[in-house]
Amino acid sequence: MITTVISSLIIPKFYLFCLMGLFIFTSNFVNSFFILRSVIIRASIPPSPQKVKTGAVNGNIPAKAIAAQAPPASPTLAPA
């Protein structure tokens, strides 16, 4: 009598625990798959031609490009 009560309490909880672990495992797997897919899609998109032309990284223009665009210093303002 006591053993049947104990087994009827423990076994369903064990199955529920297994089902919960399986659910968490599969949801983590599906979630990581979607994250990986979005990363792969983002990596496969080519950068815009404007960023390639200036050599900009994340929209920042490098110092060489800024120096090339600046006008040459006038000789009157140069220190003696």
C-alpha cells in the first residue's frame, strides 16, 4: 500500500522532470539556431559601397581620409 503511494507520487514527477528538461533543451537548441542564422545572414550581407570607398569601420572615417580631404595649410599661417 505504502509503496504504491510512493511510486505513484515519484514516477509522474520523474516523467514531468524529464519532459521539462527535454523542453528546455529543445528550446535552447532552437533559440541558438535562430541566433546563428541571424548572425550568418548579417555576415553574408555585403557592406555598402560608400563604406568600402572610404574604408570606414562602423561609419567612422579613418584619419588618413580626413587628412586627405583637408586643404593644405597656407604658408602665411605656418610657424616660422
